[in-house]
Amino acid sequence: MSYRLGIDVGGTFTDLLLFNEETGAMTLEKTPSTPADQSIGILNGIHKIVDAAGLKPQDLDLILHGTTVATNAVLEGKGALVGLITTKGFEQILHVARSQTPGPLAGWIIMQKPDPLAPLYLTRGVSCRMTAKGAEASPVDEAEVRQFIKDLHDAGIEALTVSLINSFASGEHERKIRDIAAEMYPKLPVTISTEILPEFREYERCLTTVMNSYVRPKMANYLKGIQEKLAEANLNPTVNIVRSDGGVMSIEAAKKSPVNTLLSGPSGGAVAAAYIGELAGFDKVLGFDMGGTSTDVCVTMGGEPNLVRETRVGYYPVKASSVDVRTVGAGGGSIAHVPMTGALRVGPQSAGADPGPAAYKKGGEEPTVTDANVVLGHLPPRLLGGEMSLDVEASRNAVKKIADTLGLTIEQAAQGIIDIVNENMFGALRLVSVQRGLDPRDFALVAFGGAGPLHGNYLSKLCGAFPCISPPTPGVLSALGFLHSDIKNEFSQTMIRELNKIDLAEFGEIFVKLGGEAEKWLNGENIANDRQKLVYQVDVRYYRQGFEFPISVQPDQFSTEVGKQNFIADFKEIHEKNYGFNIDSAIEIVNLRCIGIGQVRKVELPKFESGNENASSAIVEMYQAWFDGNQIDTNIYDRDKLRPGHKIAGPAIVTQKDSTTVILPEHHGKVDEYLNILIYPNG
């Protein structure tokens, strides 16, 4: 049989989901993450899940891995020492950057601008030059280039970036410098901007390429370690790494272009949230992924996650295709504290996996969101299907620190922690909905992650997004998204033209070239011809507008007046949706793009026949839990015993191996034919 394994490494737990391609059966497991070396937790999880499925590790054919290695390297400032070769006169490009400053009003006063990822003393400007139309203005001075590369190598750089002005029009000079560096120092990783982002806007192109170099050695070492550990365990599966845009790429491609993995983990959740929403009958979905360390939120419409051409990692804007995800430092491990102001705060500091919340009995003593849920009875004393027991008394002692400081009861302090972390996460949901002109009341909310269903009903209540959907495997839903992802890569070229002045022959030639590059890449990834798909896009804007967005097209669409008018209509519809208006102005094309896709068999959740509403057979016990300051009799349900048609009256708590779902008073849950729990307010 053929087996695929999705692995999502989080700050607290590593989630694994095994998919049998022949039968469609799925097996899930969670294991504590090992932050010092994530590959240890991965190997532990692999052995655990194959044992649970009654397999041998050698039965695994494909591993799809979402990783935070590149992201953490940037956020923690622990990347490589990068040298930069750019065009003479532009050595300070990373320092000049863009003039935008963060809000709120006068945010620039308190702005702490980090140092560029490639320091100025390791930056050199070469005299060669291309024009904006790709013609050579000054040739490469090989002696100059060799001296600069030697200087940088002797200064101890660990990676080299080459990003020249106007290289989007012609990458000939960059390729020549790369080849010289490879000849001089074969082990030095070299990244050129025309291989990472062959598009205009020199700052974004340079920064994105430098960031690729910054994380490249660390990512390469990490992926090499995974390969070595798998080999030591006599495992030989194909390993694919999840991209920021929800696709996947080979482990070798990830070593060369790790900048495309900066939102690797959250992208799987966005793909899965769109899929679950579609199954439940909702094409507009807010994804709410709450883990142990952070919470990711996203918007999906029409069964597809919203993609953006530029994202932000920490301070740095990165121009790479990615799912539109916002992250806040709010998770089950977020620590509650009372600063000098006397106002209760939650996060962004987290207890993580080690020592973890006090309830985990691993040495943690600080009050966390998990401990608050334990105190209120929202989180039963046993997790992971009984494998992990929680220390209720330790949680109470931890939360008591907050209670004593604020003069509250332990339960009041716990409720305060929950209320504040919910507001923090609600703020993130507003960023992807209200601040984009979207009304959250028009959306369903898919709650997932280990802690998502614990808080999902609260978040639906705050933003009015109903139903709140708790998927059948919420704790490992990102891993499900990985199993639902296609192999993907992008190939682009800048061509700035007014729509009414485009040369159709030139237009067609570029698409043919990009399509050829995509097909060559797909063949190199050993994708069968019948599974190859090419998607073409045009980045478009109003004439001289500052920002553009992609629109899908057919390569020959502009050869007819009907095709051109359809394109204009699509542009105006998307512009209205994004900005709320349209203007009477010429339309300008900016970039052409071809996305090469290797289609994989999609995971399909089984569908069951609906039965009666009586869910009493799934009740395992009743106990006292706190809601709205009152201790209330609350039924505990076993998720494995719930069947389609069952109706669950709140307050209720639904337990399962990978997560816990809370249904609040005055709400109820319905189990649909895919075993999703759909939570609605009564009445």
C-alpha cells in the first residue's frame, strides 16, 4: 500500500497525520516538539504513528513537512552572515529601504528599525550595469568581481547574495558573477535575485534575495539532518517541504530557496480551512488556528485561501507568494502576568514545549492560558486520548499568583486570562476581515489547532461569524492541509506596459518562455505529464498606481477583444473588492507569471449518513465547569462516539485525542455528514 505522512512542527506539539492512499484511512498522532532539534521530535512522531497504524517505517512513501526553521531564524536573528554584491552606487539599498513607517500615529518615534540582514561592511558595488530594457551598459569586470568575492569570503561570510539593478530585465550579469563565485569557492552558497524574484522594485527584490541567503545555511543543515536521521533509521521516503503559498517542493529545492517556506506551517492550515469550509457548505471562511505558542488567522473564499504577493516576517517585507495569514503571540502556552500598570496581560511570552504550562508537570510554574482552561474545567484532566494527564492543582497554584495580585478568586482570574487572550485573537481576526472591508458575519469560522476549538465558540461570539466549525481532526488540520497540497513553483518576468499598448507577439513569447521553464522544472521534479498543470497570471494595476495584484488569464486571452474586455472586468471586480472603488484610468500590466503545478491525489474525508439528534450515547460523564462566573453542570462527550445528526446542547465539552471543543451556554452543536461539529447560537 501507499502511505503519505503530513508533519506540522509547532512550538509545543508536533502533529502527524498518516493517509492511506488506497483506502483513504487516516491515523493521527501528536508528540511534544523538541525545539533544540526539531528533527528529533519528527523521528519520535514517525515511529509513534507507524506503530499506531500497525506499519513499518519503511512503508512510508512520502513525507510532507511544514517547518518553522526559516521563520525562526529571521525572528530570532540567528541566520547566516551574508555578503551582498550589488550595483555601484546602490550599496545602501537595504538601509534606504522604503519610506513607510508603522502606525499608529507617530509610530516612527518609537520604531526600532533592525539592522539589514546583509551589513554594509559586507556589501560591495560592482561597476557592470544593465539598462531597464535589458541592454548591457557596462560589462562585468571579472578582476573587480574576483577581488570583491575574495574580500567577502576572507571576512567570513557564510552565504553570498547577488542583486543588481535592472537584473529583472536581464540576469546575464548576475549569472556570470554567480559562476565566478562558484568557481572560486564551490562550498559557498550563492543566491542571485533573478532566480528568487525576477521582478522590478529593487529594494524588495534585494531584500527577498538577501533573506534567502540569510536562512539558507541553517535550512540546508536542518534538512540535511532530517535526511541523515531518516537514513539512519533505514527510511527512504520522498520528503517534500511545504511552501508559503500552500504548495510543496522537493527537499533539494527547499535547500536552495528557503525564503519560499517562511509561512510553511500556517499555509497548510489555510488550505485545510478552505477545504473544511467547502465540505460544510460555506465558501467564505475565517481560519482560526490556535496552537501552543501562537495563533494564525486567515480568510478563504471560494474554497481557496487568499494569496498575497508580499508578506511580512517580523519587520521585514518579503516579496514571495504566500497565504494571507496574520499571527499573534497568543496560544495555549501564553503566559499571563501583571506589569507595573496593574492591568492583566497575556502573552506574547510563551511557556512553549519546555517547560510548558504548569498543568503539563514538566517544571512550568507560570500561569498560562492552558492553566486557566484547566482551572475553569474547560480542559479535562487528560489529553491525547489519556496519554497525557494534567495536574489541576499545579494549574490552580499558578493562576493563584494572578488572583492574589489582583484580589480575585482563582476562577475569576482564570476567566480574565481567557477573556483577554480571546480579545487578542479577535484583534487578529479583525485585521484580515474588518480592515479589509469584509464583514465577519458573512463568514463561517473554522477553529483548529490544539487549542482552537477550546476558544472557537468564544471568537465566533465576539465577531459574529457562525457557525463555528470544529473539524473532525482539528489538532492536526494543518497536517491535513499538507496532504491536500500540490507541488508548485512560480516563474515570472516583469513587463510594464499599458494594456492598450501591449505587443501581442511579445506577450505570447514571454508566456511561452515561462511555460517552458515551468514544464522543465516539473519534469525535474519527476511529475508525470498527466499530472502537470500550468496556471498563467498577470500582475495588474491602474496606470502608475503603487500596488498591483494578480489575475489569472489564458495565454492567448488578449488576442481577442472579448478576452481583453473580460480581463478588464475581472480587474475592476477584484479592485473593487480590495479597495472599495474603481477609477476612470488606463490599466497597466506589470508582471507576467506562470505557475507550474504537479497535481497530487487529494485527501478526501469520508461521508456518513445522518441519524437522529440524540447524542446521549456519546456522553462519558458530567462534571462542574465554570461559565460566565457560574459553576454549571456540563456534559463531557467522546468525539469518537458522535455521529451525523447528533445535536449537543451547551454548555458541553467534547474531548478527542488531538483537541478539545467547548460549546458555550446558549449555544448548540450539530454534527454534519463529515463529522464536523457546527456550533450555532440558540434561537
